[in-house]
Amino acid sequence: GGAVAGLALPVAAWANDTIGTARAETMLRVMRDTFPHGPQIVSLATYQRLVDAMLEEAAADEGVKMLLSDGVDDLDARARAAFGRPFAEVAEDYAREGILRGIETTPFFQKFRWAGVFGIYNAPDLWPALGYEGPASDFGGFLHAGFSDIDWLPPGPSPEELLAQVQR
């Protein structure tokens, strides 16, 4: 197996048997580009875990294997047409983003979208790094869970002040 340029993380050794190493490396680049968090927030190993899960599904389901294989091949064809090289070798983030925006309504892209949404944002171990404190219901609801404790906006009215405005 190889490693995606700039990521230095090898794909799963058995990716060759599923869709091929180059395609698996492109999948890793797509996942990272679709959810571009820094490594201090979402580790490269997390992205790899998400791609590995998709490859495991592809190994068991011919339809998923074709979706991923054909989708990567399409991405590579688009990148070659625009930049003369495969998608994972396009160095500029904005260029890869442009290619991905061109396919964002496709089943291939949606597969990555939902794998990332559930794999990253539904992972309690990642919540602290993302600034999410967890479900408010665990703390008695938003009103009592520090709904207004963010520090990047100017302070707003207190709940009492808001209630007084409504009761006028």
C-alpha cells in the first residue's frame, strides 16, 4: 500500500483486494477534503477508520464496490481533464474542492457525506475537540446546559430579560 500525498497514512493492506490501493488512497483524500478538520480535531486515523469501514462494506457488497470504484474513476477522470493528474495528486485544496462540488449530488459523494457525518459528528470521543458538549437532554435541556456559555459572541440578554420582553 501507499500513502496519500500530504497525509502519510497508509491505506488498509487489503484495499488491493477490494478496489485497489490507488482508489483507496483517493477515498482517503476525498474523506479528508469533505470534512477538512485539522489533525488536532479529527485525526488521520479517524479518517482512515471511516474509509476502512467503507472498504469493508464494498468487500461484502458488489453494488457498493462498483459505486466506490466507478466514483473514484470518475473523480480521477475529472481531475485529469482539468489538471492532468489523478484527484489525489491535485495539490491545491481549492482545486480538489471544485471537483468535489461538481459531484456533490451523486450517490458516490453522498456515501462519503453520510459516512463522515455519522462517523465524525456522532462519535462522542470527538465531541470535545469539536466543541460539542453532548446532548442537552443529559443536562436538563438547553436552558440549563449552558446554551449561552459560548465565548465567541458578545453576551446577549439573560433568560429573565428575554422573558420580560415577551411578557410586556
